[in-house]
Amino acid sequence: MRKQYDERFKLLIVQQCLREDTSLREVARQHGLDESRVRQWRDSYRQQGALGLRRKYIHRSAAFKLMVLERMWQDGLSRRQASALFDIREQGAIGRWEKQYHSGGPSALTPKRKGRRPMINKPPSSPPTPDAERPHEELLRSWRICVLRTLT
């Protein structure tokens, strides 16, 4: 299960990292955190300030994903640098986009539908036809059935 940390805790960790007397590795070890996570928090804080430490839920278009990948490739940025530059807080998102792009091209970057599939709409059943529209033979047949039922 993935552990989530609140904004105050992240800020405390980042402030410890930014002090000159402690290293990032030391701070991560003191708090039992992964060094890469602490580095990501520090980089986000440097780019966006305290807002960079907040959780962010956003759906990104295929065009945005492609723009991020192209910028990363053109400027020779690492995934971590591109994440900080474009404020992408989800760890591993850019790597996933890159894999999707290489496996299926730009069209593979379009968001996939999530959740249950919608139910198939059945065509509405036709209402019973009034007697005036039913053929004469069908009316006779139904009348005979009614008569036979009453006799037996």
C-alpha cells in the first residue's frame, strides 16, 4: 500500500534538506523515507514553493503529454527534471507516457476510459398494436383461442 504524507510533513523534510548541515540522504534515513521521494519533494519545492508539495489531481490531454515528452527529448531533460518543470507530481507518469508513446505512437497517449462499461441500451419494445391495425386472420385466431378457453 502506498503511504501518503501531509503537506506539513513534506515541508519539514524539505526544510531539513535545505539546511547546509544535513544531506538529503541523511534526512531520508532519519525519517525512514526513500531518498528519491525526498529529492522529488525538494525539487518540487524549489520550482513551485510550498504549493509544489500539495497533492494535485489532474487529467492531462494527449497533446500535453506529447509536449512534455518532446521537450524532455529536445532539451535532454531527465524525467525528474521534466516532472519538476511541468509540475507533474505523480511519480512514474512520464516514464509511463514514454513507454506508451514507444509502443503505440502519439495515439497511445490518449486517456483510456476507466470504470465499468456502460450498459447496452436495448431498443424499446414496440407497443401492442390496436385491433384496427391487426390483420383480420390474426384477430380471428385470437378470438378462437378466447372462445376455446371459455368452453373448456
